[in-house]
Amino acid sequence: MTYSRPWMKFAEQLALLKSRGMDVGSEQAALSYLERIGYYRLSAYWHPFRVWMMQQHADSGRIASVRTDKFMTGTHFVDAVNLYLFDKKLRLIVLDALERIEVALRVDIAYLLGKRNTFAHLDVNELHPGFAGKVREGSKTAHQIWCERHAQLEARSKEDFVTHYHAKHGPELPIWVAIEVWDFGAMSQLFAMMKVSDQQQISTKYGVGDWKVFQSWLRSLSYLRNLVAHHSRLWNRNVVDQPKLPMHGVIDWCDIFAGKNDLLAKPFLLLAICRHLTRTICPGTQWHIRLKEHLQTFPMQRVTQPRSIADIGTPTNWENWW
């Protein structure tokens, strides 16, 4: 295939949007946003305003609904920008919670495993043999692959404490030091390789009685962490790595999502998990209040079919229990 879309000047990008039915308002302001944010990034926020049409596939004859390049009546450039700005602030608020969760879990994991073995993260005997020993790539086990990742993160680190520990104490970092160079993904992967009793002890601390559920929460939060760290669209994203829910009645707020695939596939469930964990870490936190207040500022649009906060996966009357 030959790529057929040419490079375009900012003014040409704006002209293209106008030709497709978008009201750009102040051209000077619109050009400024294109120059600072970029056409492609903003396109994720005007994508929901494109017109749908029925189209028949030439090969199969099957009729399907597809989005066209045309915009719905009432599509304004500034409305897409406001969605972008809403999403940007949402990511920043979520990042605050993820930092608290990650730091607290680092302490939990290092304290628990380090008590038994200074280098527990490198000793497969300190982990679950079935989880850590599972063959992943060719002949490499999950733990071997994880150790390679750990070595990469350690080598990439610019922290002074890494150099200090190597100079004073040898080639390997104790777990309570090593864990400070891991990212959320490396931490959640090690957690998933820990012995069941160890996973259970930590998950219980956070009010989650099922270690499998908690393990899935960490995996999903790692996915969320990657989204916000790379400035990716969040508000209406379909969640690829969906978390598990505990049995009915164990955690009241989780029951609201049970059996509702449309809600399980949206980000609000991950935000609710952040709420649960941050309130456990710091019972007096106001993080969930700040998030609620932000969600209630969801920007209005003038398009004929506007989007709403429901696109993030909010259950009915979520404000009442949040």
C-alpha cells in the first residue's frame, strides 16, 4: 500500500475541517491550537462528532454503519478543544492518585518480601513457582523476562542512590532500593508472581478479600498509568485490560458494575478503583471529591448529538455513593 495523505500546512488543515462542515470560529485561535496541540491529537476529540452512514461492503454485501469525514451540524472547533482540556485535567487528577497507590504498594511489597530475603525479587524461590516459572517467550520464564526488565530499568535510572548502592554494597540492589527504579508495570508484574499468601496479605490490607481480583486491579491500573503518562485520550476510551470484580456483596460499590459490559469497558470503573485504594491509603483524602467536581464540569457541545459524562462509563446516580 502507498500512503496517500500528504503533509499539510496548518492553514490547510483548518481549511479541510471547514470543508467537512466544522465551524472553526476564530481562525486565529483555531490555528493557534493546531500549532500547539496538533491536528492528530485534537482529532480524537472531534471524532465523536463525525456523521455516521450505512455502507455496503463490496465483497460480502454486508451493510454496516461507518463514520464519514463529514461533521454533524453544530460541530464547533472550540468544543473539541474544550473536551481535550477536560481530558487533560482528568489525566492530571488521575496521575495524582496513581502516584499515591504506586508509592504505597512499593512499601508494602518491599517490606513483606524484604523481611524474608534482601534480594527476594531476584530469587525465584521466594515467588510462586507456577506464576514465576511459567514459560512466556521460547524457553524463558516469566521471572527471567521480568529480571531482564528489572535490569533495564536499573541501568536506565539516573538516580544517585543506584550509583551509591553499587559502589558501597555490590552489584545487586536490595528489594527496598530496587523497587524505587521500577515502573507501575514492573511492580504489578512482580506482584502477580508472588506467592498466593503474600498477594492475599497485601490485597486484604486494601479491603479486597480476593487476591485474584486485586491482582487484576493492579494490572488494569498499570494500563491506566500508561495512558495518562503518554497523554493519551482517556474520557471515552474502551478499556482493553478490564479488571475483575469481587463476588456480589463483598464490596458494595462494585456491585453497581456487575454484569454491565458497557460499564466494565469504560474508564470510570478504574477511577472507582483509584477512589477505593486512595481512601484506604489515606482515609482523609479529598482526591475523590476533586475528581467528582471535575467530572461535573464536563463541557457542553452545540452539536446535534452531544456527548456526555456517561461516555466515561458512569453508572446511574453515581454521585450519590461516590
